[in-house]
Amino acid sequence: MTSIATQLVDAAQALSAQVDAMRFAAPVSHVYNPLDYAWPVHRAYLERFGASSKRVVFLGMNPGPFGMAQTGVPFGEIAAVRDWLGLAGPVGKPAQENPKKLVEGFACKRGEVSGQRLWGLFRERFGTPEAFFAEHFVANYCPLVFFEDGRNLTPDKLPAAEAGPLQAACDAHLRRMVEALQAEWVIGVGAWAEKRAMLALDGLPVRFGRILHPSPASPAANRGWAPAATKQLVELGIWG
């Protein structure tokens, strides 16, 4: 029987190949696929932390330019990935690099607030990665980073003709991942991720919920994201 981690690795490689073949028109100026140029670190993340079944999968939308785009780890703020998760490794360059959003890997000096908040909450509550990943996992729905010149462009802003094939590939990957992990819950980090999960996983014996997105663009998140997210998870019955 194929191990869970091997299933996750195979699914990620299949998704990466599918999205690499897709083309996106203006206003998209650059597309990054960290499953490609940061694959060694992403693979290590899957193998180290995705080796067992999980009760809860936290699902983000897509990589941030100073998080997973630099490290290959979902919400992968550099200090959290290096110092708490204990992951590091070579990070290459996307095929067409955006001069306004360079990929510098673990040498990147910019922080990602969303990743600081998300992994910071898990570190504060669970102490060690092993305690957190015993029942939880973190993934992104879409693996690609989109830019409109220097501005981050989220996948919900793509036109239907481009979003359709991308969502079909991401839906199929999400099903493979959730089935491999035998997840009981999928928690959207934000409303859009929850909606996509509900559509992609229709028919599977999975329960859904969502937490407030930790982005600094959210005024509610800036008023105390960790207590708000914790309250939501307690009310869902996920955390005691």
C-alpha cells in the first residue's frame, strides 16, 4: 500500500505539471509555481509532516509573494519555516521572474504577516510541530502566485476561461490530498477557500468550516486574529 506521504508527493507533482502547461493573459504579467522551483523544500514538508492521517486540513487560497513563493511551504513565512518547522533547502527561480517581486528563497528579508500569524498561533497552542501535525495539516488550494506587474493578483480575480481549467486541476488535487489524509474536517482560511473546498469535495464524508483570514488587509484580523480564529475553531468543536 502506497504511503500517505508518497500519495501527497505524487499528487503535488501531477498538479504542478498540469498548471505549468496553463497560460494566463493580461492583466497577469508573471506566474510563479513554487511546486517547481522550490520543490525540494515542498517535498520535505509533505514527507515530514504529511506522513499520517489528519483530522483537520487548513486550506489557504494560494501562495503569498513573501511566504510560499519564497520557501515552498504554505503560509511559509521564512522564520516559521526555518526555525519552527525546521525546513530549509535550495530554492531556485521561476522561469520568468518579476523584477518587482524577486524570489530570494530563505535569504528574503521581507516578512509575510499571514504566515507569521497562522504558524504563530499553532506554535503558541501546540508548542512543537509534531504536536500540531499529529492531527492537523496546512495546504493551499491553488499552487500558483499571480502578479499584475508589481501587484499580487489572487486567483478569484481570473476570468472564467482561465479559472475553469485551473480550478478543475486544483479540485482534483484537493480530493486526492483529502482522501489520502483521510481528513474529517477541511477549514478554509477565509471564505473563498472554504467555498472552493465545498465544491471540490462534494460527496466526500468531510465537514467544512472557516476561520478569518490572517491577512493584514483584513481590519478584523488586525484587531486580534489569533483570539478570533481560536474562538471560531472552538465553536466548530475542532479545538477544546
